[in-house]
Amino acid sequence: MSYLGPKVHIDLHQLKKNYQLVKNEVGEIPIMATVKANAYGHGAVKVSKALEEEGVRYLAVFTIDEGIELRDAGIKTDIFIYAKFDPTRIEEASKYNLTLNISSFDDLKALKAHNGNAVKVHLKIDTGMTRLGVPLEQAEAFLKEANQLNSIELEGLYSHFATADEGDLSYANSQLSKFNEVVKIAKKLDIYPTFIHCSNSGAILNVKESRFNMVRAGMLLYGAFPSDEVPQELPIKPVMTFTAPVVEIRDVKAGTHISYGGVYTTKSDTRIAVVQAGFADGVPRPWYIDGFVKFKDQNFKITGRICMDQLMIDIGSADIQYGDEVLIFGSNEHGSIDINHIAKKIDSTSYVLVTAIGIRPKRVY
């Protein structure tokens, strides 16, 4: 029985190509691939397995549960947890060989009490994101205290940029100089972590001197640039294509109101097709204002507000039948609609759009 609903097509070959492009860009520097939030909506297990085949050095997720999901699926690669350290789950982290983010003195205090096998950790220093991490002023005391703990293996030292994907890099450069300070302090204390990292996707392209001895790649692997203010020479391509079927075709007269609020009115007699995908599936609702879908290289305007489960398009006299799949974003035989274009039009980001893909669309790998 064929599936009549929205589909997300994931091109794992393209994912691998994007990975190799990033790898060529950074040379010998190992890559930590960010696969949190179900690999940005692409499917964490499948994506992680594909990257593991390519020899990725590290995978990064947000929660311990996301890490356990990968281990249960047979992933052997090192896995880093970005979330705030949870002292109640040290044993699980140790059992599943997960590397923890340690970002406060309280975290160290909780680790002091741990008697099991040493847990691998990366220490986080806040250089200006004002999220997790110890401020620069306390970095020396933090490093000293961490270095005295027998319950941990101090494998990494890192920070996170707030503005590395923007055109004005003055704030990013001030963060980098703070982090360089921290690296100097570590050396002075005779602490040499295996991995020192603060480059995200934006910094890989925009702040090349921030690469140290590991980079963290997220959006670049999925084929989108983190913003339109970074260099875009890297020939990455989107991994995800979102399609949905036409489930109804209606003849309507001029002056017919379409969808909620009646904000769209037909200007002439036409045909309206109902497409089975809505904002619960990940079609961005504000896109209806300028939005369109594509079929056989032709764009069809979205008519009126996008509903939770469906949207309507004006197809005029085009040869579109029940069951035909239209392109919402990505690339297929009908052409392409760039997710960055949609994001820009609705004042959002490609990150928001791909991670908003709901659980209903069927993933096709």
C-alpha cells in the first residue's frame, strides 16, 4: 500500500559528501559531528551510522538519552553530551561510555563523590555566550580543581561562539582571545587536554584561527550554511528534501476565500489543490505570505494560511493529479527550493526549519 502523506527524503550519500568537504577544508583536524535533536531532524541513528562509516572522530548529542539511543543502535564512536551535567546519571554515562560537559564548580563537587570508573569530560569555559560554562576569571581555579579529581579523565577543553556566523567578527574575535587565554592557563598548569575546541559551523568558515585540534560541525554536514554572512565557497548540498502529496483538487470561482481567516481570495476562476502537509509536519506557517511549492519545474503559490495538517495551492490548469507529490523544500526531479531562501523570507534560520520537521513525515533514506 503506498503511503499518502508527507515524506522527508534523506540523502546519506550527500551527507557523506558534505562530511568529506568539511574534512578537506579542516585538513588533519578531527571533527565532532553534531547529531543532537534527531540529527537536526534527519534521523540520529542513520546519520550517525553513515558518519561512523566515514571515520568521524566524535559525535555530539544534547541529552544522555540521545547518547544511549545511539549506543543501543550499535554506535561505537565517542559521544559527547552538550547538556548541563546531571549528577544523578553519572553511572549511566559511565556505563554507556558517554563524555560529559562539565561547566561549573558544582559539577566538580558532584564528580568528587563518584567512586566508579573515571568518566571522560570536557570542561566548558564561557567566553561570551552567557549560557553554560565557567567565566574566564574563574578558569584557572576551575582547571586546577578539575585536574585534581581522580574520578574524571580530563579529555577536552572548550567554549562556544555567539556570533561566529555573522559578518562583523569583532565579538567572535574577542571570545577567541579569551579562549586563547584559557589555553595558556591550562599550559601553565601543565594540563594538555587531547581536544581543545570552540569552532562551530560558522567559525569553521569565518574564524579559521579558532580550529585548535578539533572542530564541531553541525549545519554544514546537513548541507546548509549557518547564515548568509559566512563564506559560501564550500560546495555542500542539502541532505533533506521535503515532499507531500496532493489529496484533493477543487474547481473554485473568482472571489473564493481560501483557508483560515479568509486572508486569500481567488482573483479568477481556478483550481485549488489540497496538499497533505501542514505546520505540524514542519511546513513553516509564516511562509504562506510569499510561499510556493514546486511540481514539474513550475512554482505554485500557497493560497492562504498553512493549516496544521494541510495547505492549499493554486494550480490553475496545470496537469496535477491526486497523489502527485509536490516539493516543499530541498531538491528532486522537479527542481529545488532552497531552505535558506525560505528561512530568509520568514526571518528565521535553516536550523529552526529542519528541526521543526514533525514525527509524522515518513523518513525515506
